[in-house]
Amino acid sequence: MWTEKLLYGILRVLTPLGPRYLTPSFTQRVYLLWIFRNFETLPVKVLTRRQLKRIDAMCGQHGFISLLEPNSLMDAPVLGTLEQRPPVGVETLPRRPVRSVSESVSLFAADRQRS
């Protein structure tokens, strides 16, 4: 299995548009085997800056292939799967207007005098 991955392996990248596949060179496959040595799937967040730069360079150099193409690598072993999930939008909670301490105290005192 390792020899098949080393000779013919591809990298799967999960994107918001669906899975994309990359055919790395031999030395890049060795590097990817090292990255994915303990896990089949890794999120982008766990990769180092250097690893991200190298994978980005691979994507720019080779481009993605589709498994639907006639000469695609349908039976090629997958070296690993890289998850590139879209960033989760952070909900902003409604904030109360910021008041100074003196304004808050005066409002409290006015409420206290009314009662």
C-alpha cells in the first residue's frame, strides 16, 4: 500500500465546492506521506506555515484534476485528505450602549429618588 501511494498517490482537498484532487511529484508525495503518516484527514488549522506554503505551491504548480475526466486517476490511492472548510461567520451579539460610571450612577440615583 505504501509503495502504491508513493508511486501513484493523489491528494484530496475538500473545498466548499466539493472535493478537488492534486497529482504531486514523487518528492511531494514523500512529503505528503510524512504529513499524513498518522491521520487520513487533516484540517488546515493543524498544518504549519511551512506545510501550508508547500501545499499551496503544489496547487499552483500542478493544478487540480477532476476524477470525471476520461484519463483521470480513478483508482489512484489517496495520500491524505485536507479539509478546507469555509470560515464560520461569527455572530455579533447586540451590545448595550456604553455609559460612563457617572451616567449610570445618576440614572440609579434618579430611579431611587422616584421610589
